[in-house]
Amino acid sequence: MTISDVAGMVGARGQRHPERTARRRRYAMTPPTYFAVEYAINPWMDTAVPVDTDVAVAQWRRLREVYLRLGHTVATVAPVVGLPDMVYAANGGIVVDGVAVVARFRHPERAGESVAYADWMTGQGYAPRRTRHVYEGQGDLLLVGSKLLAGYGFRTDIRAHPEIAALTGRALVSLELVDPRFYHLDTALAVLDDTTIAYYPPAFAESSRRTLEALFPDAIIVAGADAFELGLNVVSDGANVVYPTAATGFAEQLAAAGFRPIGVDLSELRKGGGAVKCCTLEVYS
Ligand code: ARG
């Protein structure tokens, strides 16, 4: 199926969807060379379950290849021994309009990653900025159109939200997460293009659900079965949506909405509580 085949598709409710247009993206990814589950800081992690690092590396490489084949740019961040979660590059910070803000991690186990991601940003020519309060990069910060959607409740401190808004100059909408399995915003909400999102409502506090309904009345509502596969942890270029293969129901919803779902198996990296988006830092510049 090509992008143009999909563009004219008629959705489940019979309406014709707008043409989906891919935009070339810039991503940064960190290979899972030292990936392991040595501590448990989210409900997906279990130190008793063995991890096969070679399998993790093979799955990660396949994800990278998918991006390259779609025409995107992928920069590689050097992994650091002793920082097993560094593969979740989305958490390293945010780069928007030439402004880089490096993460401040909640858990001491990940604190060293801030240094590694700041070094990478510096190497790319940015002058990394810092927040006073905890914030975990794009794990809790998603750009939709011109505004940032920002999660809080488990990792990012809501007091970091105004700091991020000031540093980036972007309008920011705060959303409260309430289910520990959806501890980062990018586990419960996916940005598909500049105006379209998908999300799992039970992961959000009542008031945040109302905010999302008001801002995105046409959002794709994802079922628990897919959300519990980390199915919302996807990366979209506006037309192609790279998603975890297990989220079959969400893939059907995406196709019905005119997107092109591309499944990638990241089962090994799921043992750390992450999937496609977690492994991908998008550079918005
Ligand atoms: N083990 C990591 C943690 O708990 C997983 C991070 C997943 N990343 C994400 N963007 N949700 O911090």
C-alpha cells in the first residue's frame, strides 16, 4: 500500500479523511548497547525477568532502518556504560526552534543520562538549558502543531511546565496522569500530525480528559487492550505511523483514519517500559 493509496481512504464512519502528508523528520536515537533491567522504576520493569541485549539491539536497529527508509534523518547518541535506560532517548530532553532543554530525571538511577544528553546537545551545537524542577524530556512533552502537551503526575513535576514554556516560548497545556502504568505522557497519548492525536482516556485525570476533549474533539480513542501493549508509544511523520506490532486494534484505527501503520516489534525494550516513541527523540528545529 503506498501513501497515495491510503490518502483517499474512506473511514469507518464513511467520511473521507484529509490527505495525510508525511514531513521529513530529524530523530536522535541511542543504541541499547548497555540495556538491562537492573532496577524497577515503573510497573513494566521486573528485575527477575531476563533481558537479551542482543535481541534488543536487533529490534532497535530495525526501528532505525524503518525511519531511514521513510527518508528521515537519524542521529546516534553514544550509549554510556552503567546507564541501561539511555536507549529511551525521548527522555533526554527537548530541542525546539534551536533551544535545547536537557532532562532532569526523577530517579537517581537515570541522573547520569542528563550529563550524556547534555554532551550530545553541545556536540550538535546547542547550548543546553536546564530546569530547576524534574522533567523527563519528550517522555512528558509532546509537540502538536505549535503547542506543547505536557504530562505530570509521576515523573515530570508540574512546576517544570512554566519553566519549559518560558525556555521554548511555546504555549503549553498541562495534563495530569493518574495510572502508574502510564507514567509518561507518551505512553498514553500519541501525536499523529499537527492537529490529530490519539489517547487512552483512563490514563488521565477527569479535568485533563475534559481539556483533551475540548482541544481535540476528533481524537482517536484507543482501547485498553492496545494501550496496555504500549500501543500509543508511536512515532508519526504525519502519514506513516511506526507503532508496536502488538497494538493491532490501534493499527486498524490508524488505517481507517488514513494513516499508514508500520508495525515494529520492540518486545525486548518493553521490559524497560518503553516502545517506539520512547526510543526516539525528535529534533524540532
Ligand atoms: N525504564 C525507563 C523509565 O522508567 C523507561 C522510559 C520510557 N520512556 C518513555 N518515553 N516513556 O524511566
